[in-house]
Amino acid sequence: MGINSESDISANLQIGPTDLGMVRIYLAGDGVDLPLDFDPDEAEEIAEELRTAAQAARKLAQAGKNRKR
């Protein structure tokens, strides 16, 4: 499965600080229980990657709307 593959899998995502000063991304779903801990600098890098991906997705969605017209 890749980025562009659709899936019927659902999961819950939680993000927050731990008591050890880490940032935890916690993913839980059917048969999945995955805590991922990152130091604050890594977490900020991930946040920037998410922002960049969101901007690219908006551009792709807008380009798709413009082609349908």
C-alpha cells in the first residue's frame, strides 16, 4: 500500500506531550497499537512536512476542480 492507495482501514490518532518531554503520536486501530515518540525538534520537522503536504494537496485539489469546469 502506498500514499495514493485508498483503504477502508480506520484508526484513531492522538498527538500530545509525554511526561518525559517527548511528543507522542499515538495510532490505534483494528489490531494496531502504535505509540511513536519524537523529540520536540523532530516533531516540529514532522509538523512542517504536514503543512507542506497540506499545501500541495490543496493545489492538487484546486487543479482537479479547474479541469472539471
